[in-house]
Amino acid sequence: MPYTSANGHMFSLLNKAGELGIRLSKESGEKFMEQYQTTRFKSHGAFMRGYVLIPEQLFDNMRLLSQYLEEAHQYVLSLDPK
């Protein structure tokens, strides 16, 4: 399962279905899910706490998607290293 991480924290990953999930703060994640009518990210049959499912429509806007990936990266950098 491909993923990205920083300081020992994952911030994006692909599941077996080829779906992309990113890790956002609670507030940003809730806003993201409401704005894009998406859900929490699911991998190995379980919802991953703090991760949102990237909707297919965002793959048509790489500039915006890269901004969300950068936000996810900055979020995990704000966490204590593992």
C-alpha cells in the first residue's frame, strides 16, 4: 500500500480499491467532507481516524489536490514526532 509520511506519521495513502485518503485536522476534515460530499477514508475494512476520502472530481484539479496534500503534510509536521 503506497503512502507518504513525515516524522513517523502517514498523511496520505492508497487502499486496495485504488482510492486516495489524506489526513487532515478534525476541523479541516469535517469542512472537506461537507464541501466535497465525501466520507472518511476506509482501508482494510475500517475507517481510518483523521483521514478523508478524496473524491474523483478532485483528480481533475491537480493544483487544488496538491494544496490539500500540502495541508495534510503540514498537519502531520505539527504533530509530535513518533
